[in-house]
Amino acid sequence: MDENLTVRRAPKYGVFLALGAALGIVAAMVLTFSFSGTFDQSPNTGLVYDQGQVFGFLLLICIPLGLAIMGGLALILDRTVGRRTRAVRVDHTVDHDVA
């Protein structure tokens, strides 16, 4: 029994999101360690933040941005590449084994 099916390619969203999170971590690391910063008190809170705290704050910003950018890229690729479909012919067999 032959059937015709439509096949289309789709990006793996998990891979794109993992890559976006990794890029966000790298961006936070670069931003944290590329600037010397200051050891003065914050005018808003009156606290002194060390590099670990700054890295944590930047992670809270950069990871969601990386996820959003790479997720958007995956959606755009899905829309553009997903339009190209092709028809394939498959052979459908039914096997009824009764024990």
C-alpha cells in the first residue's frame, strides 16, 4: 500500500536555545572581565559590588537575551526553510501478529 507524504525540514529549537544560553554566558563573562569597573559605592544602593556579583547580574540579563535572539532566529529559519516541502512516496505495511 503506497502513500504520498509531505516532508519538511525544521530546526531543532533545543539546540538553538542552548546555543543562545551559552552565548549569553560568554557575553556576560566578556562584559564582566573586560571593564575594570570601580570600587566606589553605588549611588543608588550604597553598596560595593565585586566582580562575581556583577557577573551574576549580567547573567540575568544576557542569558534571556541570548535565548530570545536564538529562539527568534530558529523561528525565522523555520518559516523560511519550512516553506520548502517535498512529497515522498512511502510504503505502508500493516503487520498483525496475534500471539
